[in-house]
Amino acid sequence: MMVTSMKLATLCLHGARDGNNTTGALTVPIYQSATFAHPAVGRSTGYDYTRIQNPTRQALEELVTKLENGVDSLAFASGMAAMSALMELFNPNDHIVASNDLYGGSIRLFRNISQKNGLTVEYIDTGNISALKAALRPETRAVFIETPTNPMMKITDIAAVRSVLPPEISLIVDNTFLTPYFQRPLDLGADLVLHSGTKYLSGHNDTLAGFLIVADTRIAEKLREIYKTIGAILSPFDSFLVIRGLKTLPLRLEKSQTNAQILAEWLTKQPKVTTVYYPGLPNHPGREISLRQATGFGAMISFEVDHEETAKNILENIKLILYAESLGGVETLITYPILQTHADVPKEIRESLGLNNRLLRLSVGVEDVEDLIDDLSQALSIN
Ligand SMILES: *Cc1c(COP(=O)(O)O)cnc(C)c1O
């Protein structure tokens, strides 16, 4: 079957191909070579030096390009490496409008590095289209969003944002939370997609990776130039691990999402839980848009408890769920955004979002959900 006609779940399994396979090996080998010998003067096998391209990484990139329906994708050493390379597309005095509820590391990069390089980043609620229109300036070059956002799980209508942007303003979507299995931003009009491949794409809490997926060949060429110049590339071994992780992306996400829906509903019934943020709950304000633009709600839940003490008791008494940074792996993790992922976000922004010391974030894994409920139940019962 032609790779391009496969459905996404099949593509995840069969979409990574080694163009040089004469052995019948089922998996793409780890081409652990820094450099490649030339067959003749002025000729190349297609590979010269692994910073520029490597066959294992290329197989992964081609697969990710198809999953997100782009024209090219670049695999980086981490999500933040991808983000740093992305910012090299911009020039001093460019203005970027960003969601006010983003991964903390993205905000840190904007504040500590982009700003020093002369870029201005303005944070707004990108779910509010009139606020977005009002924020645009003649020097605006990009709008950067997450949907759902991290950690408040707010939804932005991707197609509606695109419809109010002139063509010269790029729409960039960090699609880490939903992955192309549930949401394909390029199909909704976005120009660039960013991923922390550390999360669902690799999926086992064992590898760091990042991706940029591009819809336009001109931007792809610029990024390839930046990529080989900066050198924050994904290694052949880590490329292999992400290819392996992607094989089960649909299975993992389906199971995690089923667990997340059950847990979110259970959490709403717990006396010490005051608010549950999950787009799959009937009262979530972004639910309708979610249903329109995505095929799933994902497996990330944030919830607020009655007191700071309750939050601390949960973190110190959970036994199965792990109190750890990160998300998107097979193991369920709980984080305390105010002290971990969002510690560097300015206090004013945190407070305006409701990101307080009673907020916890769950990345729901693929365990038996009853064990997860039992664990949270015993941790919540501690006074
Ligand atoms: C983790 C994360 C990043 C950063 O990725 P790393 O792989 O940790 O560098 C960026 N965006 C989101 C939404 C993330 O969750």
C-alpha cells in the first residue's frame, strides 16, 4: 500500500521506512555514523554529515511530516531546541502575539532570550478573537498558541485565529498536548507546528525530542539552514526511540484519554476538589470548539483543591502516581505547576490565570484506572 494513503494509525506503524534496506529488517536501523563517505568527486550518497541529515532521523522526520500533513519536519534534541530554532526566523523589532497560558519554558525563552534579541512578545487570551485582532500591529510577524493550554486547558479556535490574520503573519501551534492523532493544526490553517516529542510522540518518559513541522517550502528551506547551522539535532539513537514510540501513539492516546475522562468525572465528585479543568467535561467552556477542531480531548487534567495543604498532602502521599515534571508518557504523573513547570512565569500572569498554589496537573497514563482512583482517593483522604 502507498504510504500516503494509509490511515493515521497504520502510518504510525508502517510509515517510517529505511530507503536503503536490502536486508528485510522490519525496523529502521540506528545509523550511528557521524559522517558518510563520498562515492566520487562532487557526488554524495544523499548523506554527508549527521548534523545535516542522517538516515534514521530522516525516516522519523518523513513520518512526522505525514502525520501532521506538512511539507517538511525537523527533529531536534528537545522541544526547547525546536522552539529556539523557530525564533531564529524572526528579526529585531518583530512583534509576536502569544497565548497568556503557555508551557513555562516557552515563556522563559521569550523573556530571557527573544526579548534580548529585540523581539517583543505580547501575551493575550488567544481564545478571545477580538482581543487578538486588537493586539495585531504592523510589525506583528507571528501568533503563537497552545490549545489546550498548559496548565489551564483553555481552548483557542485555530481556524478562527487564522481567519483574522493577514497572510504575512504566521500562525504557530504548539501541538504537544493533543498530537496529530487528535488535532492537525496545519489542516486548520496553521503555518507551523511545534512539538515536544519528549511527551506523547515518544511516550515512555525515556527520551527528549522536539519537532517543527512546516506547511510552506520556503519556510522549510529557511529552517533547514538554521537547523544545520545551530546543530541542536536529534541523535540517531533518540530518532530510533521516537520511531518506536510512535508505533503505539494511537493505542496509548486512546487508553490515556479513556482513563482521563473517567478520572476527570470522578474528581468533580470529590469534596476537596473545587474545580476540574478538562475539555471532555460537559461544562468546559472550550468543549464545542474542541469537538469541532479535534477528534479527542487528550489526557491532561488540571484540578484545584480547597487548600494549599490538600495539594501538598496529595503530592506527598500518592504511591502509584509519580510526582514528577513532564507529561505524555505511559506512566501517570502529577505536577505542581506553581513550583515546577510554571515557576518562572511572572506572578501577575499566574494570578490572572488562576494558576495558584491549589492547582495540580495530571498527565494520565495507561494504568488500570481503578488503581489511579484508589491512589488519589487515599491521598485525598489525608488530613
Ligand atoms: C515539555 C513542553 C515543551 C518543551 O519541550 P522539551 O522537550 O521539554 O524541551 C514545550 N511545549 C510544551 C507544551 C511542553 O509540554
